[in-house]
Amino acid sequence: MSHSTRCAACKSLRRRCPRDCILAPYFPSNDPQRFSSVHKIFGASNISKILQQLPVQERAKAADCMSFEATSRIQDPVYGCVRIISQLQQQLLITQRELVMTQAQLAFYYAQQQ
Ligand SMILES: [Zn+2]
């Protein structure tokens, strides 16, 4: 048994898309680029293996993560998503320092008022 339309993965791999295709829910036929990126970085059989090892309710999140990582790796072959994570950690550090400074200033002004 197969769907009337193949998922992006089966279409790309030029194979029949079975009704219980593990990739179909996460790689719909209307978004071939999503599968193409993930396939290029992880490989189709690894994607299937990763999804099979997970409980069904966590597979969509895993597919989204693989898609994000693959897209990042294609855009930035050296650092991939690590560059984005580092930038966010840096911003978090700067914001935490600003918060500490602001809290210290507030404490100073409150002390002066009394
Ligand atoms: Zn399929």
C-alpha cells in the first residue's frame, strides 16, 4: 500500500512511499528542500534510524532539530549551528551583566532615599 502522493523523502529517493513511511509525517511532499538538506548532512538511513529510536511524540521535534542543524551546517560548513548558539550565549552573558549592574544601581538609589 502506498499514498497517492509520495513524501519528499521517498520522492527524492525514487521509491514507493509506504502507508507507514516513517519519514512521511516529517518530510511532506510540499517541502522537498527540507528533506534535501537533512539528507545531504545526515543521510536518509541515519534519519530513519534516529526517528525509529525515538518515541512517536518526540519525532517531530527531532526532525525539526535535524532540519535546523542541516540548514545551519550548509550555510556555515565550519561551525554550523554552534555559531548561532555561541552568539546567543554571548548575548545572554551581556544581558546578565547589565541586569546585575541595573540591580546594583537600583539598590544604591533605594539606599540614598532612606
Ligand atoms: Zn515516504
